[in-house]
Amino acid sequence: MDRTIDHPLRNALVNELHARPSPRILAPCHAVYLAFKEPRDAAGRDRTRDLDHLAILTDRHGAPQPSADGGHYTARIGRHDLIWESHTEFVSYTAIAEGLPETPFDPASAEVFSQDWQALAPGRRVTAAMIRLEHLPDDLSQVDAALGEWFSRDSLAAFWVLDRSALVASDFRIDPNGWMRFAVFLRPDTGAGRTGRIIQRLCELETYRAMSMLGLERARALSAHLNSLEPELGAMVDGMDSRAAATTLDRLLAVSARLEALATQSAFRFGATRAYEALVMDRVRALREERYKDRQLLGEFMSRRYDPAMRTARSAEARLSQMLERTGRAGELLRTRVEVDRSGQNQLLLASMDRRSELQLRLQHTVEGLSVVAISYYAVGLVGYLAAPLAMGAGVDKAVVMAMATPLVVGLVWFGLRRLRAGIDHSHDS
């Protein structure tokens, strides 16, 4: 078949569907699970460091080296089946071994992930869980006795899963050794594939729950910032009727910039929280839980303990969005107020300029009149000097000649100045 007609990503997209298969293992067995996340910018981390950390573990057990560009790795290390997965923000390690430790949830059974190796991890642990899988006894009172010994009663959730093929229990607490405990009691006919899916879903459930809860801490920190900004924003909105609109606008823009910075810093975390929450709810539904006696269901535990945290994160995100909208509306109103104030100031300025122009025009007319008088005075004097010899010959007094010439000279000067001014105005207009 000609494969050139395929989309260049077709194989990669299909392979992604099979990238993380469920392990296949039969009870009795136990699993140790870890998830590491870098504290900052986990999505943009250097993933080669994750692979280097994995390589340290495989080298200790003589297992094959992981691929340099792989996002999934499986190998046998000692008596454990190792599964490593790289996710958007974290990496996970699952080690599954047949049989059960003599002491339930014995920390020694987790030595496959030694403390010195964990300390070398690029990130920090967000999940550390131990899962004990054993056959369901015929006498369920033995199960009740074990649950009472292993878990805290006030937060214990115990429920049937997958059509009652297994009973799962946990108090979702961290024990003194730093591990969260899950107990799974399987019916004898439960297959290896279903057992592996139970392990996988419990590990995913706990990891996605922990990752989504990171949004709660961001919500709390964000709420503290919003609590300090909201009174300031309210005071500015209340003071919008004052005359200092430009100053208020500057302060409002500063608050808006701080809110935008908070939104930028929180956008990824809140988006990830919503995605992880959806995955948690999906894993809960996938378990198809049923009630065991009078014990608390997983869904009930989530609704009491987990859902309020998610609602807090959503509330903080919504509050930030609302404050941004309020700031935007207040900014528009203030900008309008500033523009109106400036328009009024411009009108006053134009009126002042009109008055100045009128005064200048009057002054110009006054100066023109004075100019006509001054020029005419000197022109009449010149006429008097020029006409004096002729006047003496005709027997006419010089003063009479100057008096007769004065109206004519004044008229000519006035007419000349008017023509000169008209020429200047015409040149300026063109």
C-alpha cells in the first residue's frame, strides 16, 4: 500500500492510543506508585532530566536504557515490573510485584524507590501511594477488621468497583512514612487485565486529584491579592464623580495592570485544575462503584472533601474575571469622563482664543488708524515742502496748500494700506 497518502502524523496519533497500556498482573500483589512535579514551570521543564533520573534507576537494576525521546517506559527491575510515564506536568513511576509483604503497607516494600534516588528527582513528590491487592475472603468480617486496623475510620471510603469484582478501601491520608494507602480485595475470578486496570485507575485518580488540588493553593493566594485590591477598586469607582478623573484613571490603570498580571500567572493553573478535575471525575465513573455495607462511597468522599476545593478554585477564577470586567467598565467610564472634561477645557480654550483674536483685531484696527495718521502727517509735510515754491509764486499761503492736500493724502494712505492688507490676507488664505 502506498503510505504517502497518509497524513504525516497518522501513525503517531494512532500510537498515542496505545502508549499507556494497563499492566497485567494477578493477585495477590502490591504496587508502589510515585509522581514527581517540578515546583515551577513544570509544563516547560527540561524533560531530559526526567529521563536521566529514570536512567539512574534502571542502571541500578541492570535494566535497558530508556529511549531519549520516549514518553513511556516499561521494564523488569528485580522482582518488580516498572512502568514510567511522562505527562504534561509530572512523571510517574509504578512498581508492581507479585505477593504481599508480611506486614501490610510495610515501608520496606517501597525500597525499590530508595530515598537517596528520590532525593535526586528533578521535581518533588506530589503523590506517593502503596496499593495492596489480595483475594477477597469469604468472611467479610475479616475485611472489616483489616480496614479498621489499617485506616482512619472518620475518613474511610470502602466501595465495590467494576461490577463488584473488587472491593477498594482508603482513608486518603498520608501515613507516618509518607505513603497514602489503598487496599483492594479481589474476587478469585478477577483477571490479570482487570487487576491491572484497577491499579492504573487508582494511581491516576490519586495523581489527578493531587494535581487538581494545586489550584486550591493558587486560589487561596489569589484571593488574598483580590481582597487587598477590591476595596481600592471600590473606592475608585465610588469616587468617579469627583473632579480628579485623570488621577483616578491612572490609579485604575495600575490596578488593572496588577489584575492582568494575576490573570496571566493563574490562567494555566486554573485551566489545568479544570482538566485534572474532569479526569478525576472520569476515573471515579470508570470504577463504577457500588456501596459496601454502610461505608462511605468514593463519590460521597469527593463531594464532601474534594468538590469544595474545586468550587473554591472556580470561585477565585470567576472573581478575578469579574474584577477585570469591572475594572474595564470603570476604565471606560473614566476615560469618557476625562474626554468630556478635556472637551470642556478645549471649548474654554477656544473661547479664550476667540476673545484674544477679537482683541488683536481691534488692536490691529487701532494700529492701522494710527499708522494712517502717522504716514499722512509725514506725507502732508513732504507735500508742503514740494508745493511751497509753487504756492509762493501763486501768492498762496503754504498752510492753505497743506490744508487742502491733507484730505487727499489721508485718503490715499488709507486706500493704500487697505490694498496692502487685502493682498497679505489673500496670500495667507491661498
